[in-house]
Amino acid sequence: MNNAGSEGFWFWTAVVFIFGSCVGSFLNVCIWRIPRDESLVSPSSHCPKCGHSLSWFENIPLFSWPCLGGKCRKCRESISFRYFFVELFTAMLFMLVWFKVVASYQPFAILSVYFVMTMLVITTVFIDAEHFIIPNETTYPAAIAGLLFSLSFPEIWNTQSRIAALSHSAGGLVFGAGIFAVFAIAGKMIFKREALGWGDVKYLGAAGACLGASACFFIVLFASLMGAVAGLLLIACGKGKLKSAIPFGPYLAVATYFWMVCGNKIVYWYISMLNSFAVK
């Protein structure tokens, strides 16, 4: 990469990082308000204790929290570190998928899908871990965005045909939501308890619309493996029981992001492994 190209790359990296931190600030609002059925628009950002409306300089991503010492400027009530963490975490995850797209020479339009799914990943981790729900307000917009992006940017699906791209996206949605809805119903009938929640099913529908059916298949397998390992560790540490409820959303979210960053390598590895067995 020449100097001009290098300068351009780092400029856009900074733009992506700043944009990610701003998105993270919005996600903080979603994480707090959506589970409480509160509007995302009104009232404006405020202290949950004294109701003090935040001024613009109290609402600058990555700067306001440390500058205020993690406290409300008016009542001095502590403000959760989560607010700063989500802003920084979102910025870093946005930057990482940006690196991935540049390094793998993917069309830049795919960033739109990756950014939307990263937003879903972050809200799912924090909301499901605390409230044991994956809200429709997060999964439905992501699924719709996936369908719209396929029409707007068919190159995301390695085609110039908008109809073909839409069919890939819609097929992923049907596979993610439809097939795993069957698993959810069958699991409930066989085990007499939820094997896969409906929020999880809708999440997989959104993932399918944005990333495709193969991504859904990997996400469920990898998330199940992580969930099983985590469950066994909790039992071994005496912090859980065999039938303890564990939110599955965070594992789906981690698996989703892993797919976005490493998906191509996983597919190539799997195909090469099958070819090696075929040769033998």
C-alpha cells in the first residue's frame, strides 16, 4: 500500500471508529429503554435518578463519561461503566469488520450488513443476558435491512441480479426462522421445555436475511457448543444446575460476529477437509 493509500485507509479507519462509537451511544439507549417499553426518541437522554436532561457536551461518545468521572453532573449519582464500554466496544467491533472487508477485498457495500448485524449482536448480548429476551424491536429491523440491502447492493451476494440477491436473502430468512422454528416446536414437545426460544428463532431469521443460510447453520452449531461448555463450567463451579435457564442469545451473538470475521476461512477449511476425505 502506497503512502496515499495508507493515509486514506487510516482516515477511513478513524471515521469507522468514530461512527461506531456514536452508534454505540445509540445502542446504550436501546439496551436500557427497549426492555422497559420506553420510547427511543422521547424523553431525551437523562439521568435515571434525578431526571437531569443531558447537555450536548455530556453526551459525547467516549469522552463525556470519563470527563464527568462516571457521575451525573447534577446529582452526582454514579453512571454505569457499561455506557462507556458499549461505546468503545461498538467502535472496536465496527473497526474490526472494516479491517476484515479491506483485507479480504470484499465489496464495501457489505459493511452495511456487517454494521447492522454488529448492532444486533451488541443489543442481544446485553439485553438477553439481563432480561432473558431478544426483542422484536431489534430483530425485525435487522431482517428488513438485510432484505433491503440485498436489493440495493446485490454485489453483497456475489451477483449483479437484484432478484437473485433478494432470493438469497429471503432464503436465508426462511431457513433461519423457519427451520429453527421447527426445532423449537419439536424441542418443546420432546423435552417439555423450551429448547430454543422464539426470540432466538427471530434472531436467526435476521441473521439469515443478512448473512445467508450457511451462516445460520454455523451460528447455531457454534453457539450450541459454546453454550454447552459454559453450562458445564457453571455446573462444575457450583453456580448452575443441569436445568438452569441460560440465555442463548449471547452465544448466538458471539457466533454471529465470529462468522462475519472468519466465515470465509471456515468455509474454505470445511471444503478442503471434505476434499481431503474424498481423495482418500
